[in-house]
Amino acid sequence: MSKNSFFLIILLAAIWMILRESLSAMTALTGIIVGGCCVYLARRIIPLEKIEGASIFRLFIYLFFLLGQIYLGGIATIRLILFGADVEIVKIRTKIQNSLLKTVLVNSITLVPGSIALDLDEDIITVLWLTKKTEGPPDPEKADAVLKDKLERMLLKAQK
């Protein structure tokens, strides 16, 4: 067992004790067992050492950024629905080279309310999204900025 795994188990046990609101030895032992099982399963299911070309720390930060974007996207989607919305299919290009990070971007676009990624072909992402009612064809530059700009910038920072 590595030093990192040991500290992670202790951290998970401490979180377990806080959530249980108990400092008893039995709670600590249970937290260590549950934490150990979680670390073991996570190492088996998510082989972090095999993820190449991406910063794990930046991806961890990206998770919290994405949660904020999901929340803000939900508010924007509610406004669109209440005041009228059109559905458009647009193609946007990504600058991300890492295939793992491209997949994360496509899934992130789908997680943010009001947009669904339909296809990823090389650097082109096809997206179905809600937009304000307009007269005329969709603006690809606006779609690019709204759908992926912030998400892509964060993921480009995670790319090594």
C-alpha cells in the first residue's frame, strides 16, 4: 500500500466520522474499513496511473467547475423555456488534442442543461442545443462561445 493510499484511507475515515457525528473507536474502525474498500475499488476501476496527458489535479478542480456550470446552465435553460426557445444543431471545433479530455468535454456539454452532444468526429462536435428564438440561421461562433468556451479552457489547462 502506498503512502498516498494510506493518507486517503485516513481522510475517508475522518470524513466518515464527521458524517456519523461520532468519535468512537467502532466508528473509526468502520471508517477505516469502508475507506480501505473504497480506495481498493477505486484503484481497480479507475486506474489513474494509466491516464496519460492529463493533470489529475486539474481534472479534480474541473469537477467543481463543471458543477457550477451545470447549475448556471439550468437557470439559463429555465429562462429560455419560459421566454421561448429554438432548437438548433450546430457543429463546433475543439482545440483539445487528448482523446480522454475530448471525451470529458463532450460529456460535459451533455451534462450542462440545454445542450446534448450528438457526435464527436476528430475535432468536430455536433451539438443539439436550446437558443433564443431568432430569425435566421444559427451563428456557429456564438454556439462555440456558449457551449464549450469555458469548459474547453479549463480542460486545456488540464492537458499536459
